[in-house]
Amino acid sequence: MRAMGRRARAAARALALASAETKTAALNGAAAAIRARAGEILSANAEDVAAARAAGIAESMIDRLTLTPARLEGVASAVAEIAALPDPVGAVTESWERPNGLRLERVRTPLGVIGVIYESRPNVTADAGSLCLKAGNAVILRGGSDSFHSSRAIHAAMVEGITAAGLPADAIQLVPTRDRAAVGAMLAGLDGTLDVIVPRGGKSLVARVQAEARVPVFAHLEGIVHVYVDQAADLAKALTIVKNAKLRRTSVCGAAETLLVDSRAADTLLSPLVTMLLDAGCAVRGDEAALAVDPRVTPASEEDWRTEYLDAVIAVKLVDGLDAAIDHIETHGSHHTDAILTEDAAAAERFLAEVDSAIVVHNASTQFADGGEFGFGGEIGIATGRMHARGPVGAEQLTSFKYRVRGTGQIRP
């Protein structure tokens, strides 16, 4: 592991100087290699899925693990989209001149070497590798044991593409073992060669990383995602959005987990929404008002208000207006993604201003909480902390900056 860190540091120096054209060519080559190796990648994934089923892993996790031809094409397309993005490295974000004639500018620079520790999703191998490379960073990837074969196959395609463009193979490294000691080595910083750790996985993984890491962490906490349906919501719009937010894919971190309904419009909103969810195959755990709608609703416990189900289950509660909805989200949420459905512009603006989540949404599905949907090409995760990288972490968020100062002989008196 220490040797991987040293090789990554050497690769990072080369990447920091690589031209935008070289990085674009490398990522386009990686996308092409993923498509060319689709058969072996899908075969490796089938091996992982079979092992996961035999181990009794939950279906929601198996959904995250599974690659289909369409999903794999999505992985390749995301790499190509990242290739086409503007190069963030070297971009001048601000410039100014001082009264003494000094000219200053702030310019984006790579972070250096990034460690990514993730579970289940094999597409993270491609997304994280591509985004780090686009931003001029070397990356060490430690995938989950359940996606071991899938990640190796995708990584081999990525390396084929980037080396063909003249970039070092060590720019994207994959930890070649399932041994958990490798995670501990990364959290210790690999003798100072790692600059940032990004955990992408369940609550226990993120908690371990935050507790043990000796390098900065871009935290990706669970998505306890709320949809608040205001009294001024359009019912037809709300039915469509809530169904998509919960059920389009239940295993993604942007899936709605709690539905809050304005008590002032309970008579017109609550029953249609609960019935729609139940009829669509979603289990509903509700408060007293929701229980009265349909006998299929089961009682919600206090724990339900702070649970990320990642399954076809949702908690439903009446709240006394916007203030109560915001208070509930602040008390029980994870600062990931939260939405308001309303035709009241003032209520929407209050929600967007006062809810302290990385992503706040008005009249749209929470499943847009995704770097690709934001135009970032992909994401390395959704950061829920308050560092400079918050929300979908794309290539731009994987840069730091430095100041360039140009003078004509000035000295400080």
C-alpha cells in the first residue's frame, strides 16, 4: 500500500502538468475501452452478483451492484461526458490589482492524490477515476469486496485507455486485495502520500473513515431525503414527483425516504399521495393521520424519521406548515437533499434559503441529486459536509487553488 502511495504521488506530478488535450484523449480512450471490454466486464459483474446473492445480501444492495448492458453503456457515456467537460486545472477564478501595481490571480490546481473507499457500486470505479484524472489528480481506489471482480475489469479498461494516451498507469490505481487492512493503511495516509479521502458507502463505512482518517475527508453521509408537500402544491404534479422521487430507483442516495404533508391541506393531499404509493408497491409507515388513510399503512416509530431505507419503503407524516417541515428536516435529516412541492413562490424561496442541505429542490424529483444530472459528467459522491466540496463532487470540486502574484520590482515598506 505504501508503494502504491509513492507511485500515485509520482503520477500526480505528471498529471498536474498534463495538457487538457491529453487528459481528454485519455478519458475518451477509457470510455472506448469500457465499451470494447463490455463482455468481460458484464461477465465479471455476473460473478459478483451471484456471490452476493449466495451470501444473502439485500436486494437493494444487489441492485446497486448489478450492471446491465444499458447501465454499462451509461458508465462509458459518463466517462466520455467527463472527457468533454472544460478542464478545471489552470482556470483563473479571480484576478485583481493592488494600488502598488501588484497583479494577483487565484488559479485552480489539483489536490494531488485522492483515496476513494467505496462499497457495492462498480460504476464508482469509472466515475471516480475519470473525475480525479480530469482534475489532474492521481487516485487510489478501494472498492467493496462484493464488487471486486467488476471493479477490476472496469479498472483494466480505464488503464488501457489512459496509457494509450501517454499518461502513467499509476494515475488510476485499484487496491488489489479485499483485506480490510488496506482501508486502515489508506486512512493513515500512506506515509503522507494521500491528500484527501472520499468515502462512498453506508453509515458504518463513513463513520469509520471520519473517526480514523488522518487526512481531510469529503464526507458522504446517508441520504435521509425529505419531500415536503405544501398546502399550495399542485396535486397532479405532486403525485408524479413523489412517485419518481421514491420509486424510480429506491437504492440511490437521492431517493425520498420521508414524505411530509402540510396538515392544512390534509383532506386533499394526504390520501391521494399515500394511496398512490401503496398501489405502486411502496410500503408506507405513517403517523396517525396516515394510518387513517388505508389499512395497509403500518405505524411509524421514532426511528423511521431518521432511516435511509434504500428500498420501497417511505415514512409519511403530517406537519403544521412550512416552519414545522423545516424543523423536522433539521432535526431528522442528513443535510443531503430535500425538496418542497408548492406553487407558492414565497414558500419555495423560504425553503430553499432556510433548509441547510447540500441540495435543495423546488417542484422536481430528488433523484436529480446526481453529478451527471448537474452537468458534471459524473460524481465521486454527494458531500454533505461544509467544506468547499458540497453536493455532487465533480472535477471542479476536486481542485484546490493557489495565488499567482506578478510584480515589477515592488518591495514591502
